[in-house]
Amino acid sequence: MPVPGNIRIKDYDYPLPASRIAQFPLEQRESSKLLVWKEGDIRESVFSRIGDELPEDAILVVNDTRVIRARLIFSKNTGATIEIFCLEPLFPVTEIQAAFAQTKTSTWKCLVGNVKRWKEGNLKKSFVLEGNPYTLSAEKKESLGDGCFSISFSWEPAGSSFSEIIEHAGMVPLPPYILRAPTTRDASRYQTVFARQEGSVAAPTAGLHFTEPVMEILEKKNITIHKVTLHVGIGTFRPVSADNIADHTMHSEKISVGLSILKELISQSKRPVFAVGTTSVRTIESLYWLGVKLIVRGTEHPPEVHQWDPYEPDFNRNIPVAEALSTLAAYLEKSGYDRYTGATELMIVPGYRFRIVQGMITNFHMPQSTLLLLVAAFIGPKWKTAYEFALRHEFRFLSYGDACLFFRKDSGE
């Protein structure tokens, strides 16, 4: 396996004209184009026919995270506008669902825009919830570095959950390359049809192409659909600034996977696993490394995956998938848990050997991004050929763009 530090991010660049970045979603989710890449062959299809492209016995893993209205815009009496972008809860609880359930105050790690204009005092924002007037207050606490601050929120009248508060006071957090303000349509179109668990500040965009009729077609084809959760963080927007990948710090993201899914992956190990989106890929592959860490290090502490774990000699031992997953399942059962809930920083770069995922549905990603590195790891150097094909055939790129179906470069070979 190549040393990750030998990977230069400038080698994962390509020309992306602004005209190719989708600024609006298509009217129909499933009408997106679909690029199919298998064993080096590339062709164009349409997403509504995804059922024709997947094996009949496949396991399809989707991310059921739900995007929160993380952008809060406050206006000062001076006329200055302060934007607060909620990232993760800090107090009185750090578990995200419990933080959303708070009914009076909640403190979050937030990215603050135009912070130089917010020297002192609380910010206030008025809005209406179920016909009643509310006021949301924000108090700046300590600096957390990298443009982030600890922000304490409180609201009057108390009683409504923080989830309800930001749903009415906040805005859909569209990516910065979508150069427009959110519309009412984005509230539904920037969510997947299987979004359930609140916590993401960006959509797992590969899932945006699915509709209920498409899901029904897949189920009739005996394709089993499993839901996992990875809450997408702000790191997904941040470019790689280091020349060498070894100097890049991968952001940590919360994941949650049911014990029943682990057992299904163990008992149905002969069935090919297809992941919807890079978030699902990282979640499923993280399960393997969680089991490996339990085998190697023991069970004194709940395991989490750090970004370079797969490349460490201590862990890269070719432990069988069934053994790793069974160890993780046994750990959960012994601990009385019905699901794994933790975090992953898993960094997948060229040279990584995939243990579980054999196929991936994903969108087209930004040049010089960690997501593009994951694609390159999945299908090899011909990622450039796939992207050149998409550009020549006028595919739409990024969050509201078209989709790809990639079969892993070594699957079935």
C-alpha cells in the first residue's frame, strides 16, 4: 500500500467550468443522467433505470441523515449582518438528538461569518412558530479556532425544542458553490426521501436522485435497502490546502449503524454491497476497521476510526471481513447496545483496499477534494476518463448535479 504522504492533491485536479455546476435541482429527481462505469467501460443512462444496472441480489446502503437548517442570519441595529452556522452541540449534551430536544437553551460549536462586526452583546432574531411570536438569542462565548466559536442559544417563550426553533428561524445550508439564496423548494429537494435522523449541515447528495417509486422498483428486484447514519459536517465544503495528503486533517463525523445491519452483512456476505454516496461508503468501511481495532487493541474503550488507521501496520493485517464484523457485533451485544454510535475520520485515498463496498452511487465531486480521492481509490486512475466523459456529454456536477454508478475496479476480477 503506498504511503499516503506520497499523494499530491494537485494530481487530482480537473477543469470544472462554472456552467457545469448545477445551480438548481431538476424538476424530477430520477430524471438525472447516470454515468455507469464497469471494468473500464463507460456509458450514459438515466437514474430512473438504476434498477436495471444493479445486481438483483445486491444490498444497497443509504444514509438517512437529515439536513438541519443550520444557517442563522442575525441583523444588528447597526445594519451589520452576522451569519451563524451551527456545526455540533457542546452543552448541556453533545449527543445530537438530545441537543435538538433541548427546550430552553443549547450551546453549539458554530462557524461565524462577519464576526469582526460582533464585538459584544447578544444577537436577537424574531420569527413566528405555529402562529406565535418567538425570539431567538445568541451569545458569543469562547473562540474555538478556525473561525468557529462556542455560541449559546436561548429562546422565548421556552418549551419548544431547539429542533423546532432552527427549523423556523434557520435557512437551508446550500453549499457555497450554489450561488443563490435558498428557495422554499430547497427545503424538500435538499433532503433525501429517506432522511430521518437530524444532524447534517450538508445533504448526502447521491441520495437526492432517489424517489419512492425508484425504491419500490429496487425492492421488487430483491435488492435489500439498509439505512445507516453519517451526519455530514462542514469539512465536506473545505478544500484540501496541503500539498501532500499526509498533511491534511480529515474532519470527524458522527455515525450510527444498527446491530441488525451488522448481522445482515455477516450472514449475507456473498451478496454484493452497493453504497449510496461517499458518506455511506465511509460508514460501511469504518465498520471493518472498528472490528479490527477491537481485535488488535481490545475492548477497554469504545472504538472510533482515525483517519490513517487503515494505513497503520498495527491494523493493516488482512483480518477477514467476517471476523472483524463479528467482533464488533459481539462487542455491541456484550455491552447491551443495539447499534454502534460513534465517530469516523476515515480517509480513503488511492492505495486503500476496500473491504466491504463493491459498488458506489455518487455525484461528481470538486477538483482536489477528499471525495474525489475516494472515487480515485475506488476505480483507479481512470477516474479522469470518467470525468472527461461526463464533461464532454454535458453532465451536471456537484450537489444538484447528475449521478455515477461505479463498480469497484477489483470487484469480480
